[in-house]
Amino acid sequence: MSSQPSDPLAAVDALLAAVEAGHLLPAPAERVRLREAAGLTQAAVAQALGVRIPSIQAWEEGRAEPKPERLQAYRRLLEGLAQRYPAPARPHPLSPNPNPNPAAPQACTGPAAAGPEQPTAPSRRPVRKRDVAHTADGPYQHGPLVVLDGDGSAYAVGGVVLDCPATTVVELVEWTLKESGLGAPRLNRNGKDSDPLIVLTASAAVKLGLPERLEGHEERRSLRLAEDHPVVKQVAKAKWQLTQRGFGPWARIYRKAEGSARQCVQLAILSWDALDTRSWPGVATMHPADIARVLGVYAQRVITPRGSTAVSGLELMTALRPPTRAVQENGTWVSGHNPGSLGSDPMDPAPPEAIAEHPVVVRSGWTGGFLNEEAYQWVRDPALLSDEECLLPYAVGLDLNTAFLAAAARLTVGLSAPDHFHRPVFNKKIPGSWLADLSHIGLDPRLPSPFTPDGTRPTGPAWYQTHTLAYAQELGHEVRPIEAYLRRETGAYLDPWHDRLKTAYVDTLADLGVTADLTDAGFLAAMEVHQQTDPVMAAVLAAIKATVKGGIGKLRERPQGRTYRDGDPWPAMQRPTWRPDIRAAVISKARVNMHRKLANMVKLTGLFPLAVLSDCVVYPSPGASPPDFLPYDASGKALMGGFRLGPTPGLAKLEGVQEMAWAVDLMEKGLNPARHIKGGDAVLDDGE
């Protein structure tokens, strides 16, 4: 029976009264927008309101509304955020396909709009161009970026095509800042708006006086134009500046800000390999309108690209946790430290957290060893395979979705400089590096050791991150550290980074037809075809995954260049986000998470893995599909603790299937089946 009101007129009057009194909350999507605009996590809001995180999730998804005792506080929060972060006057939806006609971008009408232009070549899509000077009505009304083609067509998000009259780089920069209406609002109230991004096709680069490709040995080696190139001189003559990266595939051109207005434009040059094919598969060869759609969705869900996906991943951390905020001192607003951030100044690591080239290590003559918290690369000894395992027909590979992202969730890391302690009492709540001897801990050799990346048993004292020692304690073993480098100020620095990227990952998978409500069979079927569903969204998904892995990797970026000498500082280590201890914490937690699932699988199914490579694990199986060996209860529900299929970070998907004999053959050759389970080319690989 439907629950219709007995008196519709009275119900309408009550609804109008609630509207008049201001008792109604914004729409669920607006609740999410306001929280994310402020850089708040669901956990932070839940803690402030005294509720659990699932309650916030239900309110933001429209599945439930706050009870009366929480309604007023939640409404006050949303109203306060709405005053600080008003909704944009003209939103730009990034639909999966903004134009029902795939052959042409959406036409733009306006005072200067005319009939469609004739294509200049058979492959050219017909467009109307928007005259920016007559349509600009807000700071970022045309979105975060455009892809500029050689005919002056600037493809923006939502199918909009702008008319860019620039014929030089300087003219392009000035058009972008004064007329284009490009940019994106800040991701945190204490941060900065994203600078506009102009992506240049090969023809656009040539039109602006740039080479189609970097020419000459020196330019190719340094990935930038020579200092005496005419365009570089032109930029300097116009009183614009380039960053230390120079004029390369990702060139940043700027002047000092005028008051609160930033004067900075980011260029990305496609023919100079600005979009790496590993992170942006197939994007560089797409039509400019499709490139704009890929980058526009990424900018909306993650961040306006600022370089490689690794660079963007690192920049996202800072954008969500800005180092400074405005504070009052003696009645004057000044820049002060933003609590929970990494601050504005670089911080030396503890010697065991550094790398051998680091000045801290070279200056001190440190010989005490280093953290070795890396992802798994382990293969079971073939002698430990049972006859029953060898007779199973299949080897099935499972891959954990964005395992590093899952590990970053609710991860407490150090925010202050390390302090040195001798014979400390171990505390799993304190992030840091601990010297301890775990060689006495013996585990089943059919599983990798949780304490080393290669899965072998430790042979003596070694440095471990907090999560690794906490897991030893969880397994029932006594932990007695010899010394430690610990941090007194701590926080969940990566929480907003995790939350934003998780949402981006899940939403993009959903756009490709992979949703959380699918059965395991439906999930596997959807994953089998999801990359063919929409090449644009598939490229966005690949970029999101690369952003996660690259961003974590950038936390310990090594020196580059043939002229580098040990002990010299290098650019990456001079930024606050050069934090190898945070990278170690993420990887340690990810490896521990993997081992916990491996051990639980033994308890639930009696199965042992054949091999593990980072976030991929290979199991012997009686069938060619994961449900043939994964644990389920009598009703068919997946059991907690082991590997489970699903689209969210930390859950598993099928990586590949091969014959069991294939896997055994690789193992006997000392090769890792997990490395090749997807492609089956290991028999040709001699040099793993």
C-alpha cells in the first residue's frame, strides 16, 4: 500500500510552512558540494555533530534525514558553508556525452553566434564558436580548461567552443586571464583557486611559434625549450616569468599577483608528450572536444591537471590541506600555520627514513640501515606446492582496487619533525620508525612474511613503520623496539585526499556501468566490458588510478640527472611534501592489509596463494572465476575478512586467468605469475 497523506492540502500547507521557517535542508547533492568545498571529510562532520559516519553518508545520499536533535546543528553548518561557498551561477554539467550527436560538440549560441562553420578537413567537426568578449559573466563560467586547436577553436567542458584569437604565447596568456573565463574555485577555504589550463594541440603549438616536437639533443634531454628560443625570449620581454621547469610539456607562465588576483596560466603541449600514455591511455590522439571532456571530468572530480598524474596527486594533497591560513595577530590578519597540514617549510627525515643520497645521511655518515617498507614481490617456493594444488586446473589472479588509496583511509601520520628515542615502549598509535628484531617470529612458509617485501623471514634487527610492528603485535608476538624516531604532532593528513579520490574512482566506475549494487557475477561481467563502454570515461578512470599511485610515489621522489652527486640537495626534497615516512606508512598498511586477507583466506577456505605482486595475488582454483574459490556463506553472501569482489577501494576484481601448469612452470623458473597473469607472456620473459 502506498503511504499517501489523508489530507493533501494540509500536507502541502505543512510543507510550505517548513519552507517558510527554513527547516528544510539543501538537496543531497548540495550538501556534498558544500562539505567538499570547505575541504571537510565526512568523518569531521560526523565528529562535530556527534553521529557516526554512515549517518552523514545517508544524509548526503538522500536516504535519510537528521533527527530533530541533529537537524538544527546540521542546517546551521550547511547555511554557514553556503555563505562562504555560494553555488556557481552557471553550473557546467559534465555529462558522459554532452552532445547526443557524437559527430559534433554541442553548439554554442549567443549574441555573436552564426551558422555552423564548414570543416576545413574531412576529420574536422563542425563547430560554432562563442565570442568570449560578449558572453563573459563570471570568473570561471567556461570551466577549468580548454583544448586549443590550430584554427583558434578552444574546446571547453560541456561542449562549449570558444574563439581564441591569439597568435603568440603572450597573447594567449593575456586572453586567458582577461577574456576566457577559465579557472576553478579552490578546494579548501584556505587554499587558492586553480589556474586556468590551456592544452595545445600540435597545430596550435606551431601556430604560436613553438616547435611541433622538442628538437635537438639538449631540448629532448632536458624536456624544455632552450633559453634562447624566440618564444622564451618573447615571454621574458613581456615581463612574464617561467618556473624553474622552464618551457616544457607543462609550462607555467606567471607574474606576481596583483592584490588577490593571481596571474598564472598553465600550458600543456600534447605533441611534447604532456599526457603520458600510461596514465592517459589514448587521450593525446582524441579529438580536441573529447580531450576537453576527459580533462574536464578529471578536473571536476580530482583537480585541474598541473603536470603528470603523479604531480597532480601531490598537488591535490596540498590543495585539500593548504599549509597556511589567515589568522589574527594584534588585530591584523596575517598568514599562519594551518593545523593538520604539513606546513610551508620542508622537513628533514629521520636518517632511517631517508635514502642513501640524502644530505642527512651523507652528512651524518649514517650506517644504521633504512626502512624497507615496500609492496610485496613474493613467490611461494614450488617445493611447498601440494599434489592437490598442482592438480587444480586454473590459476586465478585477483587485483585489489587502488590498494594504496584504501590504505590511506584514516591513516594517522606524523606532522612534526622526528624525535629520537632509545628503548621506547611500543605504541601502535604513534607514527614513526622503530628498530626491532622480528627474526624470532616464524609463520607458515606457504604465506609471505608480513614484515618484508620479498616475503622472507627477517634475519635480525631492522627498521619498521608503526603498522608493521602493530601487526606483529596483532599476531600475538611481543614487540620490544631498540630505538625509534617518532613524531609528537600527528593527524590524518591524507583523509580529504582519500575521500576525494575514492569518490572520483567510484563515480567514474559507475559511469562505466560498474556499480556497488551489482551481484558478484554482474560485477565481473561489467568489469569485463567497462573499458569499451566509454573510452573517455575509461581514460579518466586510468588517470585517477595513476594519480593515486603516483601521488604516493612522489612523497619520496629521488634525485634525477646524470650530474647529481650524493649529498647534494635536489628540488623534490626541498618541498614540504617530500615525506618518505608518510609513503612508508601507506605502503606498510597496504602490505599488512594484504597479509591479513591472505591469512584469513587460509582460515576461511584452506587456500594458500601462489604469488603476490603489490596488489595482485594469484590463487590455485577449481574454476576459471573468482567465485569458484572465494568464501561465501550458505546464502551466497561473501564472508568478511577474506578477499571480496566489488568496485570500491580495497575490494577485488579479476586480474587474469591461466592454466595452473602455466603458473607452476613460472614458479619453477623463479618468475612471478602475478606479474604476467593478465597477459600470459611470461614464457617469453627471460629477465624479470
